[in-house]
Amino acid sequence: MQKDNKKSKQTEVKSLIKACNKIAKDKGWWDKPRSDGEVIALMHSELSEALEAMRNNHGKDAIAEELADCCIRIFDFCGETAIDLEEALLKKIEKNKGRPYRHNKLF
């Protein structure tokens, strides 16, 4: 049963990527060429907006919205560049399971 659930989650990630990329294209975000650096900076800006929402005590809904914006930008980029984020996430999760506590970092 876990295997079916895992497959369902994988399908969900891919469908979110496809949906985010389609909406971005429909709204003109890919009409003009953009550098990868510009797209990464837009992802980062959404995280900065989440931090501002935290600093200004705007509440969890506002923070969640900015985090969702970041995910949307990431999913869109992955859809546009054919990055298999789903596979990368699953591999990274497994890798992190084998890492030491706090990755042997003091911070």
C-alpha cells in the first residue's frame, strides 16, 4: 500500500510542475528569454517576501502564500527546463536519511 501512495505523491508533484509551467507560459512569463540566474533570483525573492511576512507578523497564511509562490517559481522552472524535480527530491530525501545528525554542523 505504501508503494501506491508513493506513486500517487510522485504523480502529484509532476502534475503541479506541469500546471505551474502552463500557467506561467499562459501569463507571458516565458515570452522573452530569461537567464537561469534571473529565474533563480525570482525564486529567492519569494523567500525574502516570506521572511518579510514573518518579520512583520503577517501570520501563517501570508507566509504560506509566499512559500507557495517560491514553489510555483521552482516548479515552473523545472517544467520549462525538463528538470525531474520529483526524482531529485526522492533521491535527496534518501541521501539525507543517511547523513549524520545536523550533518555534523554546529549551526
